[in-house]
Amino acid sequence: MVQLTNLTFAYHHAAPVFANFDWQAADGEAWAVLGPSGCGKSTLLYLLAGLRQATGGKIEIGGEILRQPRPRTGLILQDYGLLPWMTAVANINLGLEIRRFYGPDGKHAPDDDDLADHAGRVAYWMERLRLTPHADKYPAQLSGGQRQRVAIARTLALNPDLLLMDEPFSSLDAPTRESLQKLTLDLRREQRLTTVIVTHSIEEAAVLGKKILLLKQPPNETAVVIPNPGAADPDFRQQPEYFALCGRLREMMA
């Protein structure tokens, strides 16, 4: 479970982005975080990733207070974060290589992580995400959708229990975006991941979030949560409830 209690965060010499903010996400839940630019969506994600520290209150994940990045949290960024001098397979392999270097120390890798089948984990995710034919290509030789699949494969090879995604599909064309949205839903169900996806797109939030956290202009003091059980239905995008939800979200953001 992810638990935020009295969370307060402010950038240096700026007004608080969050002020005594409470929110929780249960294990296996799919969340979308929606709101206008500057509302704190990415800030929340970086706080959950342990890349920024709260100025007040606490963040707990799995019953432990978060003080630094945890090895079972996966983070996928909008710009993919691929190293341009590495092939697709080398990029996917990177996280596991770092874990092998440090060993299962509980800080850089979970203390129960079995790296014996290192190559098998990489091969599985390359095949699962249809990347095997592109193994020896460099990021510049891949399409945007393929680069995003490489980023997803690299993260899932680390067996995360919490997956954070920061506007992962915003730069892609509509067919590729919808294909990767479906892939994300499929992977969440298969891996039973807790997912938190930041987006500025109302339509994407309605598809990906079984619960939607709506942020407004800072300071955010109260968690506004919109249940969205229809997101579990593969055909939800064509249903009247989907269009009604998009309309409701648009009104709430106005």
C-alpha cells in the first residue's frame, strides 16, 4: 500500500505544492493522476519515487517510511531515459547489470532478488513486448513506440511491485498511444502491479485509471478521487459511461 499522511512539499522559496495532503493507493490498484500544468502531478510522482523528499508529513510504501528510492519501484519517464550509445537489448539489460554489480543489498536491489536467470528475464520481456527483432538497434533507429517498449521492458525486468509513469505516451501518435495504453492495462493485470500514471489527457486518465486523482492549482490540500470501475473493460472507450466520465472530468478541471 502507498500511504501519504499530512504530506507537505514546497520548492525553495515557493508556495507549497502539497499542504497536509492525505492519499492512499491499495496494492494492485490502477491510478491515473490528472490535472492542469503546474498542479504538482510530476512532483507527486517524484516524491513517490523517492527522488524528492517531503518537507513535512510522511510517505509509506509497503508499511515502510520512504526515505530514498526503493528497488521495487519502477519509474518510466516521458523521454524514455534510454542511453543512445546502447542497443535495445543493452538498455533493457542495464538495470539488471547495476543490480548484479551491487548485489541484493536491499538498497540497490531487493534483498530477495534472484539474478540467476538474468538473461532469461531480459529475453522474456523482449519477446513479450515484441522487441526481439530490434535487439541490436540503437534508440535512434527505433520508433517512438518501440523506444517506449524498451523503457517498459527495462523496468519490468526488475520485477517492480509499484510502477510510476510520467506522461509516458504524450509524444506518440494516436494509434501507437492507444496500443501502448492497452499494453499497459494488460501488463498491470498480468503482473498485479500497483500503477500510478501521470497524464494531462482526460481521455487517457479515463482509460488507464480505475481510480483518478484530480489535482488542482497548488496548494493541494485534499485528495479529490473519482472512482472509474469501467477502466477494467477493454471496450470501455466505446461505452457511454466513458464519454460521460470524460465530460465530468472536463467540468471538474474547468
